[in-house]
Amino acid sequence: MSAPVTVLGGGLAGCEAAWQLAKRGIPVVLREMKPEKMTPAHHSPLLGELVCSNSLRSDQLENAVGLLKEELRRLDSLILGCADQHRVAAGGALAVDRLGFAQAITDAIRSHPRITVVEGEVTALPEEGEVIVATGPLTSDALAQAIAQKLPGEAYLHFYDAAAPLVTYESLDMDHAFFASRYDKGTADYINCALSQEEYLHFWKELCAAQEAPVHGFEDKNVFEGCMPVEVMARRGEQTLCYGPLKPRGLRDPKTGKEPYAVVQLRRDNADGSIYNLVGFQTHLTFPEQKRVFSLIPALARAEFVRYGVMHRNTYLNAPGTLDRYYRLKTEPRICFAGQITGVEGYVESTASGCLAAVELARRLQGRPPLDFPQETALGALALYVSNETVQNFQPMNINFGIMPPLGYRVKGKRNKNAALSQRALACLEGLDLA
């Protein structure tokens, strides 16, 4: 039996990496600092905790993240298996019961005979042996400094990320809300809180003027565009929110038969439907200001907030030129990285990086040639983008069809073209020895 691989971090990427290694016969020591040490964004001692949204986004093959999820399923992904097992209704998206999802991951990891979980903070990289660093964008200061010593030049970057508040269903005023999914997709899974023009403008003005919580070093320019605080978005213009998280398009109020002027959507956060999160309402307002301003939304006038939004600094690598297509550190290939610390953005993308890094590492340890996931697959395209030395002004990015090669022939309609790209990717995957 080979020496154990050390996996640092028990988030989605770390758990997926540990699982993929263990199922291929490689022993793993998984190091996780929780519950001994928590970060501002963590609330549970469980592995695989979701700290921002409970949605893993679209589950349709016409969407790149839907393709990425299907590729992971075909690799027997632990994370996707647990997500499918604990999904909650969310239209065409894959959303999960946070607690059930994290508990399932924790149980699977802790019960696997080839995985040993060791709790406690890691402040230095192991001096020898294979390592997968999946400590996430909230990597502790001590370990971040140890990693920085391995990196060339200014290879660390950062941005600020924010999480949305949670409210109880029983505290909502459903006289001002209705169940529906946009364009009637799904089974009316979202609660839609309607606002008139007058209500919206009052809310918008108060949101723009609301007091923000102090976050060391925070500036609007350092906010990642894909997870922007709602108040930062609001300051961009009176109508910005109406084209963003408050977009009413495709949502018809059954009471009036018309689209409201603006709509705040709420999505289930647990299987019971007792807790909902405010979709797109990442924020760093003070807690009293969140209560005051968000209660101006008529359906939330008496809302009970079980968690307020929080903001934290996220750290990631300047991966191009630093990592290779297997997420290995070019200057010391025994060290791999996985998850958001690599510069991939999103839960599914983090899982994918952990999966690919572990699959390729297992093959190396077993003396087998690499799979070299092709760029036509979502898994391969993401890894090749992150490691592409020609990428300028590197920033965290979600998977998208734009980083995959074009079809080479014309397909009418964007959805049809995307579906064709997905079918090509899955055909490529079928040609690989994934065992």
C-alpha cells in the first residue's frame, strides 16, 4: 500500500479529493481545523459545509455548470451524490438541504476505511509526501504564509465575498408574496416577494444609504463581481437591481395577472421549507441595518432573521504560471491545490478541481498514464483555463462554454448549441478510462 496522501481542508474540494483517492485504493489523512478553529463564515463543525448559497446552480445540460455536474456524477462524485440525495425544490437548479447535505458528506468521509480525519489547525505544509491543499478561500493566516513561501513573486490575490441572510417561512407575509419559478420552470419552488414602483424606490434609497459593517481593507473595487453585495450593486444605479436579483421578468403575480415592478426571490434553505434565503442578497451591512432595510420589503415586514449576511476576505492563487493542468504546483509537483484557493469560483467548480487533482494523483501513484481531461470536457476546460499562462488579469471564474473549443459547425439557437457542446463533452468522457 502506498503512503497516505495528506489532504488539507474538509470543504467540498477536500472531501471530494479524499473520496476519489480512497475509492482508488489510496489511503488518505484528511486534516480539518474545525471544530477546534472556526472562520467568520462557518457555523457548523460538519465537513462539506456550504457557507454562502445552498444552490449548486443549474442542473440542465444547456448550462455549463449543468454539464460539469453531469461529468462529476459519471466519476462517482461524493459531493454530487450527497447533493442529489438531499436536494430541495429550486426550479431548474440543484439546491440542497444544508444540514442533511453536510451530514451525509461527513458520514461518508468518516466511515471510509481508507480515510483518517485528523482535527486541528495546520500551520505548515508537510515537508514530504503527496499533499492536496484544499483549505479554501478562508485559509488561515499561518498556513497562508507557509504556502506563500512556496510561490513565486506575488502569487496570492484576494477579493471580498459575502453571504445572504436567512429568514423563517412562518414569519413571511404571504399576502405580499407568491410561489412561482421564473417562466414557470420547475414546480413553483421560489417565494416571490412583490414590490410596487413606490415600494421599490423607497427600499432602493434606504439600501444605498444604509450603514455598512467595517471590513478591514474593504473597497467596492475589491468585490468579486459574481458575488457582489446587494448594496454595492444598488449604488450603481436606480434600475440596476431590477436587471439583477430583483428582476421581475417571467414572474407573474397570480393576484394581479401581471409582472410586479420588482421581485425579491426566496429559495428554500432546508428540506422542510422552514428556512429560506434571500437570493442575490449577499451583504455587508450591519446587522441592525439588514433588519431595518430588508424589512422594507412588504413580505419581509415582520421577517425573523435566523442568520444575517456576513462578508469576509477570500484568498486565491494567481494560478496561471503557478499551477499545471493537474492543479500541481509547478515548482514542487508533490503539492497540489484544489477548490477556490486555485481561483475557480463556485461550489461545483471547487468540487471539480478536487476530483480532477485526486484522479490524476491516484494514477501517478499507481504508475498509470494521466487521463489529461480534454478541453472539450468541462473538467478539462476549467483546469486548462486556470493553468493557462497567457491569461491576463486572472480573477475567479465559474465554468462557462466560452473556455471550451467551438463545435466547428453551425447550430441554430444558443440552447441547441450548448446542448451540442455538452453532448460532445460527455462523448469525450466516455472515451476515457475513469476507473
